[in-house]
Amino acid sequence: MAKPLFCPGRGILVSYGPDAVELFRTAGAYVDKILKGIKPFDLPVEQPIKYNLAINLRTAQAIGLTVSASVLARADVLTE
């Protein structure tokens, strides 16, 4: 499972953002096309497709927050 770009490892409670691995893959594909001769202005701008939700359970506990089971089930990354 890929980590999100801003993983809540330093006390951040919740992070939701694009998948870092997918961003690097997309960048690599762009570099490949440019090196093959396609002009950068001919390439389309692409939006991220995959996003990750990360929750820091230690921070939630420290501030007395109970995270519901439905939110935990949707999380891609749980940090304890």
C-alpha cells in the first residue's frame, strides 16, 4: 500500500491527498514522452486519479477523539 504524499507521521491527525507513487509514475511517463521528442506544450495536463486517506490514531487518542468504524474502514493508511 502506497503512502500518501503527506503521511500523518508527525502528529497530523488526518491527511487526504494524491498518491505519491502515482504522481511519480505520471511524471516518469511525461519525461519519457519528452525524451522521445514530444513537445511539452503538446502534452495534456492530467489530474491525479488516486487519492489516499491517512489517519493517525495516536493523535486521535491524545486529543480524545473517537474515529468511527466507517471512517477507519475507508482509510488507506492507519498510523499508530
